[in-house]
Amino acid sequence: MGGRKETNIEERNLIAKFALKGKFLRKTAEIVGRSHTTIQEIVNKFKYDGIVQYKKGRGWKPILSERDE
């Protein structure tokens, strides 16, 4: 299995445009060069949120010591 590769905003915008045009997931995956499940996740997030950017506030929160604060 290959390593993880983050999709950039341009790819996400392209995927969203294809989804709005009604392209099939697998055809979009061939064009973009990603798996159909990746395309499906991006399209579902786009349909739910209406945006393709990552949401702020996701991920691990930093643990700061008293000195770092």
C-alpha cells in the first residue's frame, strides 16, 4: 500500500465541479488520479458542508506546559 497523500484545494475544487456536473465517481477518480473512495468522501463533505476547504479546529490540540502558555 502507498503512503497517504493529502489532496490540495485545486484537486478538491475540480472534484466538486465534476460532482456538480453529474460525473460518475469512478470516472472522476480516473481523471484526478485518486481512488473512488477518496472522491466519494470529498463529494459527501462538499454536499454536506458546501465547501471544499478543510474545517478549522480539527486534529490534535497542542499540550502546553505552564511555561509555554
